[in-house]
Amino acid sequence: MTEGHINTLLEAIPLPSVLIGRDERIQGANARAVVLLGQGIQGRHFITAIRQPAVLDTIEACFNDHNPRQSRYLSSQDAQDTTFQVTCSAVETDEGISVLLCFEDITPLEQVGQMRRDFVANVSHELRSPLTALLGFIETLQGPARNDPAATDRFLSTMQNEASRMERLVRDLLSLSRVEAQERVRPTKPIDLVAILRTVIHANAPLLKDAGVTCTLEVDMDNLELPGDADQLQQVFTNLIENAVKYGGSNNAIRMSIHVEDDHPALRGPCAIVTVADQGPGIDPVHIPRLTERFYRIDNHRSREMGGTGLGLAIVKHVVSRHRGRLKIQSESGQGSQFQVILPRELPLDAS
């Protein structure tokens, strides 16, 4: 088989692929492999081109017994670490047994696995603290504070707070799970966005009053219909108002507004934009890209003291994503924060 035939066959493989001949030199490599391993690898000994002991051992073992094997190849592309699963297979050529290497990018799978591990670790940490506190108080009430009414009242109050914290966390986890399960199913039922915002403000009136916060709705229309899930959108704007109350400070003013656009560049069509703005201390821009990550908090202690679970904005992001919308966050330290929820007003083409 000529060099041209080898390269033609390798180019037909949709993965970075390299063929190593019996003389342990690279007989051919497709363009994807050249991008991964570098220019000028053809004709070189495979050890000088790959240079990762685990992969080299796999290649040598494949030459010895001709059995297919797999290994991992680690690389860095565009300042991002990537992981490839390398499959080594013995193939018969005119010169004898050669080894074909195919590199499959499994970085997304590795990232999903890491996210899952981080999620379990975060949930375990969030639940462990209140559980430890509850067990400690129960032990105290059964022992030294058994006949101390004042201590009993104080401990029971703290236990109630810790149990409420766990209840909020479990509730938000269930909400996040439901939203993620439905994320690929776009809502098609028409809802009135103006009515939803008015309902949210009315439902949160006690919270606003207790915090000394005012919330106004600026809208120049009686109703605005668009496809959506009313319950999930209520949760989105409730979470945004609660965040504005918690982190905006007392005597804060929250302003909600709606305006429409006929052709939004991000959505490529008509949309409704709901803005929730506060006059709080603002957010350092360095934190904004990570605000919608699960359990990400700017100030862990302060967030827990205020009853935050670290999941509110993650829920907002997933609900907006399910609606095929966009979430924009703008803030500067000392200048307040502004959250924009951009929702499409048109039904999807495949909606019945």
C-alpha cells in the first residue's frame, strides 16, 4: 500500500488517526492527527511524536500480541486541557503488522463526571453542616440541658432554623432536577407575562415589607402573551426578587420593567425583556461569569446566614434555557445589579 493510499484511508476516519509501521515509524497521519500531535510527524519514530508513557506502553503491547487496547492521551488545546481515549488496533499491511491509533476526544464526558462528583460533594457538604448542628443540639437537650427551659427554647429555635435550611436545600434540588429533566422540551402554552410579574410581586409583599424594600413594576401594557411555563417563570422572578432583597440591603428599591423588541439579535426574532434592578452594593464583575453555577456564592457565610442555598440562579439559568431565552447580568461594585431575562415571543416552528 502506497503512502498516498494510507493517507487517503486515514483522512476518511473522522477521528485523529495515525498508522505506525512494523519499523515503529509513523507511516501516515490524517490532518486531525497533525493538529493534535504536530507537523512533520510522518516518518518519525512513534516515541518522538507521542511521548506519553501510558500510550507508548499500549502501542508496544499491541505490537507484541496484536490484541486491541485502549489508553488515555492528555493534551492542551486553546488553553484548555483535553483528554483523548486512544484505541490501538493491529492491522495487516503489505509490510506486515502495523498499529492503527485513533484518538477520541472524551473531554465532555470527563467534565460531566467531574461536575457530578463536585455536585455530590457540594450537596453532602451543605447537608452535613445542619445535620451536625441538629445532632449536637439533640444530644445537649437529652443531656446537660434536659431540665433547662431557657436553653431548650434557644436550642429548639436554632434547630428549627437548621431544619428549615435543609428543607430549602432539598426543595431547590428537586426544583433544579425537574427543570433539568424538562430542559429539552420547550413550553408552547401561551401565558401572560405581565400577570405573572404582578402575581410574583403580590406573593412576595410580606418579604418586601419585612425587609423595608419597595418593588415597582414599570409596564405600559395590560398583558403580554408568549409561550412559557407559568409556574417556572414565577419561580424565576421570585428567585430574582429574593436575591435582590437578601443582598441589596435594607431600604433598597427594586425596579422591575418589561419592554419588547421586534428582532433581538441573540434570539433572531421578537422577544420580551424583563429587567430586575436593585440599588444594592453591586457585584464585582469577576464573579458574574460564575453566578449561575450550582452552589457558587460570593460570600458563603453571609449567604447561608440569609438562608441562601446557592441554587437560585442555577434554577433561573435552566428555566430560561428551557424557554430558549437568555439571561444577562450587569453589575459593578457600589452601583447595584441588573438581571435581564430575555424570552422569545414566537412559538417554535414544530409546535402543534
